[in-house]
Amino acid sequence: MKIDKKKIIIVLLALLIFIGGIYLGIYLDILKINNNQISRLQQGEIQKNISRLKDTQKAFAAIAEEALPAVVNISTTRIVKSSGGFDLGDEFFKDSPFHDFFDDEFFKKFFKSPERKYRQQSLGSGVIVDRKGYILTNNHVVSDADEIKITLSDKREFKGKIVGTDPKTDLAIVKINGDNLPTVKLGNSDKIKVGEWAIAIGNPFGLNQTVTLGIISAKGRANIGIIDYEDFIQTDAAINPGNSGGALLNIDGEIIGINTAIFSKSGGYQGIGFAIPINMVKKIMGGLLSSGKITRGWLGITIQDVDENLAKKFNLKNSKGVIVNGFTKESPANKAGIKIGDVIVEYDGNKVENVNNLRNNVAATTVGKTANVVVIRN
């Protein structure tokens, strides 16, 4: 029997093509399944991310909804007097022949313009922190005000009365009398971290109930030159004129600071705002409510920061702490045995970073309290 090699080759090729087609089909089906699985996984991740964003959005909305009623608009009015000026004499009689016979006092007496009074108005913000009607705000918002009008989010209006002010920290407490007043819980500014969420609520440019969002950009900002005792929280949450005295909140809806100032060359928002830490505010508030004034602790020393050169000179491990340059004879520091050249590294259980840090801690100490001070000597 003669074998036809060509037919066998054709049959084998056909068989290979058939088997290859089957495997190709199986491969394509598997690939299709994998692609569907990958697509489903991708869709799942996208949905999870969307869900997370929605949860975050709901959290911000919930914080705003709860805190907004407690943030108030503060409108102040000041009666400003303009003293009468000597207007006609300078212009009309200066070079006249009458000037040789009458002195300036004569002209001031008979040609003095009348004294004028006018009303100067300004706007700011505040936040109700007690159901008794106590409102935290900035001193510069209400200082020298003859009238203070407080407007709530529900359009209720109250006459505000200043309970106490502390210009050195730019804080003030205003009292209103009302029922069912909303409040916001005070947080703990010592626990905040750079990078955490920050929510600012206030009345910028008189636009009531404005909410802005950002992060905590820095802590312990000092030497800004705004007030005497500075320990600001820096935030990039938009703060503008009129936000002063408003609330800076954390993600839990607690007040972590009172918005106070902005760094700006234009007068508007440029990404840097400052708030007074709520822990400092609590101490000031306690003093103002108990006695109407603030009494600060005092060591009676002159100090300077430890820089890199001084750290090497004093054989210190780092440039933290402050060096004592001098003190008054009857000061608590002198009586306690602190000497010139001592490097203070700890005060009352708190690490001393720099001059401003020590100054704020000493000022916050109750007068008469004993505080442990750790120094490096010799």
C-alpha cells in the first residue's frame, strides 16, 4: 500500500490547527475572565475610594452643621471725636496784614472748626463656648467699642457686654443673655499635629457663616510681632478680614484655636493664617471669668536663645533651652538659686525649647505656685 505523504501532512496540519484553535479559544476565554476580574477589582477600588471621599465629605458637613450655630457675627460701633482744627487762619489770614496785629491764638479762637463726632463700625467673629452666653473673640474686635451687637445664625440679635479682655494675647470675652444658646466643645491644642485637618468658621468681609478647609501648617509660631505672648497655630485654611475671633476646629468638631491674624501683603488671604491655641485661651478665659483680669507668673530673669555657636561653647548636646544672662535682686529666680550662665532646659515639667516657649510657660503659671526648674550648670 502506497502512503501519500502529502495527504498525511495536510491532515496533521489540519489537526494542529484544530487543536491550536481549541487552545486559543480556551486562552481567550481565560484572558477574558481575568480582564473581567481585573476590571471588577479596579471598579471595587474606585468605589471604595469614592466611598471614603463621601465619608470624609459627610464628616466635614456634619462638623459645619453642628458648629455653625455657635459662631456669631460681632458688629461694633465706636463714637470717634475729631478735634476742631484751625482752618481759616492758616489759609486766609496767613499772609494778610492782619497777621501782624493778631497772634495765632486769636485766629484759633475765632476761626476754629467745630468738633465733630462720627460712628465708626467694624465687623468680626466670635464663638459661644458656654450656654450662659460667654463668647470668645479677639480683643481687637471689641476694644474701645461703645456698642456691641451679636448676631446668631438663626438671626437672633443680642447686645453684648465685655466681661474681660487681655490685649497681650488679643483675647476677649463677651457676654450675652439668651436661651437655648448653641455651643462648641473646647479641644486640646497640645495634641494637634502638623498635617491634620483644620476647619475655620467665621464671617470674612461680613459674609456670615463661612466655612473654609485646610490643614495645620505649623505649631508654636512666635516672633510674628502681633501680640506680646505668641504661640500661634498656623493654618492654610482661608482666613480673611472679619474671620478674627472665629473658631478653628479639628476633625472631631472641637475648637483648637481662635482665629486671630493673617500674613498678607495684599490684605487678603495668602495661605497663612494664625490662631491662638485653645489651651492658652482656656487659661486666659479662666482668669478673666474669675477676676476680670490676668495675673501672670514672673521669674525675674533676662534670657536668650541657645544657638548653634553657644551650644558648642557650653558643650551642650543641642541648641534647645535658654541661657540666663541676668536677674533682679529680689526675683524668684535669684531666691531659688539660679545663676548667670545657667541653661534652663525644663520648666515645671515641660521641656524648654526657646525664649518664647519659656516665657509663655512662666506667664501661664499661677502666682505663688512652686515650679521645678532643671538647668545645666558649668
